Amino acid sequence: SAEELFERTRAAKRTLGDRVMVLGHNYQRDEVIQHADFRGDSLILAQVAEQRSDRPYVVFCGVHFMAETADVLSRSNQTVILPDMAAGCSMADMAAIEQVEQCWEALGRVVPVEEAVMPAVYVNSAAILKAFCGEHGGLTCTSSNARKVIEWSWARREKILFFPDEHLGRNTANKMGIPREQMIVWDPYMPRGGNSVEAIQRAKLILWKGHCSVHQMFQPSHIDYFRKQHPEVKVIVHPECHEDVVNKADLVGSTEYIIRTITAAPAGTTWAVGTELNLVNRLKHEQTDKKVFFLSSTVCQCATMYRIDAPHLCWALENLADGHVVNRIVVPDDEKQLAKVALDRMMALS
Ligand code: 13P
Ligand code: SF4
């Protein structure tokens, strides 16, 4: 039963004491996040992983790229465990290293890439892509520091190759007032990304054609509906949503920004929230003095985040308490060093 699993998980954690730290991303289920020692967005969890190196074991309740980031940033060779190895990210899978290398070569036939193009990768990506950025003078970003990363990049090179989420890149550039003519989309399945030589020469921001399958489900019509039904509503969305949604929303930001904003809002206010369902349902139940609605009429749930459930967490912790490490995430050493260069450049800005 759920109570039994809760008690077993708690007992395993108690046995492990200060040797283990459970990290939980804001999208995790209630049954999992209740066991987290720290919860937050991607940036906060990366910072905790880096700073709390005193705990030898990290059980990461989130997705694969987040656990890899924790492994890269851990200073004392911590062991990072992902309770279900199938917890990936469909967006991260939209950019493979071979495709990024092909893109870099193709750009290199048009401009001197090493001086002219800054590679900037969203943390929602495999460690090897972060290593690519580390090697070519670039860096990583999260949804909470994308603007700083873009500013940093343009201060150093004329163009940015931003991957794998085209929406985070475009939405951030829109907020900075960058004209559309300066942005192009790179389709990895097309020669030269589907662009002419002139378009590449002109571009300041090259956006990889990739997206989040969860956030793409929010539509501008959902916002219209809420504005009509609840004229007082404030709409708050994640920057992985399409620009047509972001441009109609009142506020945009990371999962942590969304939680903080609604938590701090006055009683009686009404909110429509465009991000993953678990997070929104939790806000709805916790912020009872406010009206919190889910922005879409369809279910927008991150199926891979959802894979981490109470039985998987319990299994990972009980094994650990018995001295068995299961589902360890290890980034190979050469990749790790270069990925750390890219992550460190971002951390210095955050
Ligand atoms: P945050 O960094 O805002 O938590 O976002 C991570 C994520 O995967 C959003 O889909
Ligand atoms: Fe990846 Fe989207 Fe899930 Fe975030 S919500 S982990 S971007 S699939």
C-alpha cells in the first residue's frame, strides 16, 4: 500500500542518514517529492548538487540529464542514482552529438565558427552536448538564466547557436527586443539546416529545431478562454511554450519562478498556469486562498518525469541502505571535464 511504501522509504532514508541526499524536481509526483531533501528547478538542483558535496549518495528524482549534471558538478565523486533509467527527456533527445557536429561543420563553411559562433546549450541535453560547448568556448543555460547567457554570448561572438529548444531561445530573444530577421531555425534533417548562405550570414541567433512535447500542447486559445471566463486572471507560463502563448501571457519563467510568484501573490487572485500538470496540481492544493487553474484542457504531463514513482524511489533507497548501488549515472571522465567547463561558465553568471 501507499502507506507501507512511504514507511519503507522513510526507514531506508533514516538508515542512510547523512550519507544520502534526495533531490526532487518541481515536476515530480507528490508521493516522490515528499521525500526530497531539496526541491527546485534545474538551476537550483544543479547548485545544490555542486554545493552539498558532503553527502556521498545523491538520489535524483528528475530526469536523466539532471542526474548527469549532478554527476558532472559533484566535487567529491558522489554517486548519483536515477531511480528509473527510462526517465529521459524528449527534448534532450532532439539533438544528437553527430547532428550538432554536422551543424558546426556546415556553419564553418559559411563563417569562421570558432570566432563567430557561440554554442549555447540548454541543460535539457545529454552531457556530451555540454562537453561540445565546453570545448568550443560556449556554455549551458537553464530557463532561469537564458537571458544572461545570451547577453554573455553576444558580448563575445557575433552569432549564437542555441540548442536544443528553439522556443526558449526565441522567447528570450523576443523579450530582449531582437528583431525576427536576425533569427533563423536550424533543422538538423535539412542540408545547411534548411537555410541559405545569406540567411546564415545575416543571422545573430541560430535556433535548433527542437521542442518540449509537453509545453507545445499549450495554445493561445487556452489563454483566450481563461481571459473570457475570468477577466481578472493572470496567466503565467514556462518559456518552453510557443511564442504565441508566451506573448499572450502576463508572466513567463522557470518552474521555480512560477511557484514563487503564485505563492507570494495576494489572497483572492486567479491564476492560469502553463506548465507541467503535477506542479500545477500541487499549487492548486497548497494555495487554497487563490484560484489556480491548469491552462490547457488536455493533460500536459511529462511522462518521463512521471516514471519516477514511490516504488522506484523506495527500491533505489532500500538497495542503497543494503549496500547496493542501483542505476548509477556516470558521465565518462573526458566528457565530464569539458561539460564542467560549460556548466561552470553558466554557474559564474547565476
Ligand atoms: P526548470 O528549469 O524551469 O525547472 O525546467 C526544467 C524543465 O524540464 C522544464 O520542462
Ligand atoms: Fe523534457 Fe519537457 Fe519533460 Fe521538461 S517537461 S523534462 S523539457 S519533456
